[in-house]
Amino acid sequence: MAQSVDAALRDFAPALPLGVALSGGADSTALLLACAEKWPGQVVALHVNHGLQAAAPVFEQHCREVCQGLGVELRVQNVNAQHARGESPEDAARQARYKAFDALALMECAQTAIKSIALAQHADDQVETILLALSRGAGLAGLSGMATHWVRSGTDFYRPLLGVTGADIRRWLAARGQTFVEDPTNTDVCFTRNRIRLNVVPALQAAFPHYRETFARSATHAAQAQQLLDEVAAQDCLTVYRTSVGLPEIKALQALSRARQANVLRYWLKSVWQVIPSTAQLNELQDQLTACTTRGHRIHIKVGTGFVRRMGEALTWYNS
């Protein structure tokens, strides 16, 4: 059963002061309004201008007007969200946005720096995320969907509206007479998320009316399973980190089953280097590990934006 905005905020207890990411759309406007009502004087709005749309000044001006009406401080950060070759526009914008949040959180307000940041993704966004992960052949980490809470650069991030539908959010806003802006790119089918929202979700609704709840339950199961895999990988790291420089040793990796080896390699690359290998890259790396039986065997494989290579009897990663 989907939550209401008010119910979601009753269960939300972040450390204050709280930053609320505000795009000017319905979801972030509702989150800001609800948080400002619950914690007056303890909420700061954070607007990131990606500079990707002609309507960007309209979004920013709307945010200024909303914040002025609520008596909420607004902090604005302009970013360059242009994507590099081989990078998706969505990923580039997301990375730029989080870097902007890091900078905005460190700014001193009247009392102290922001301790928590709330983002307005909701139940329909979660469904789209899971479907997108399925379309890409993702593993448990991707099928876990979006997290409700995580820590980045010492700041707690939250998604308190993941149990609320987009329709319920708009009804909540309408009842309060609060305006918002519509992102013109939301109907652009060049973006995969929009194709999912416009073409796939209506079919799901017709065939499985409770799909939001069942998808959320599956995402929870996937997240729990991924947590177990991470715990196993952390234990395996104690075994494979046998070198004086703290790198995974090739012979120790070879002693693991292929599935367990893949698990600890993913964990090592992500936790130490913030790199997520593709399935093809990980398979190639494991094949090279299997074949590595002589001192002269060379390992040099593209993984993420850099390379995994052999360093003596161990593996390391370096950025190209």
C-alpha cells in the first residue's frame, strides 16, 4: 500500500539542518514544502542548474519564488553537466548533481553546515529504476533499486518519498494550491526512462495493478542479498589481501570459486577504486586470472575508466 506524503514525513527523522534538493518540479516542491512545515527555520533548498535546457532560468526563478514564499534559504549551484564520449547524459548529469550537493552542503548557513540532504524520488521513479536495471542485465545491486539512505562525503542522503506515488504527490500539492514547473524533457522518448514511463508502465498498471508494491518488495529482497554478498566479500578480502601493499594476491584469488572470486573482485573495485566493471570486463579479468600460472604472465584489462594490471604477485587498478 502506497504511503501519503504526510505519512512518509512522519517517519522521516534526519539530522538538522536539512538540505532539500529542489528542481522546481512537483516532487521536489512537495518535499520542500512538507519539510519546511515540519522543521521551520531548519531547512535549506538546494537548486542545481545543469545548464542543459533553455528552460533552466525558468526553473531557477520558480525555485526562488517558492523559497521566498516559504521563507526558506535557497542555494544555487551552476554545473557543467555535458556528457563525455561514451557516457550517458543521465549519468553525467547525476555525477555533476552530486558534486554540486557536496559543495552546497559545505556552505555555512546562519547556524551550521547542512547535515542531511533529502531527494524527492518517489515510488514511480523506483519502478523505473528497477525496470532500467533489468533492461541492462543488472545484478543484485542494480535490482535493489534506489536506496532510502546512504552517506556521501560525510553527509547523510535520504529519499523519504520512495513509498509515495507521483499521482499522490500531485494531489497533495493541489490540495495546498502550490504550483510547480513541468520539465519539458519528461515527454522526450529519446530518454530511456521516459520510454519506460510512457510505454511500459501503463501496460504494467493494466496487467499488475499492485506492481509498485511487489517491485518494492523484490528490491528489498535484492538489497538484503547484496548485503550478504558484501559481507562475504569483506571476509574474503581478509584472505586475499596478503601483500604488504594491501592489494589482492593472485594465488589467493585463484583459490576461490569463480562466483566467489567475481564477488570479491567487484567488491574490491567498487570499495577501493569506486569502479564498477561490466560483465564482459569481469569475465575477461577472471579468464586472465585462471591463465596466470607463470611469473611472466601479463594482466592488463580495461575496467571502468582505467585498467586492472598485474603488479608482482597481486592486482592493482589505475586510471588511464
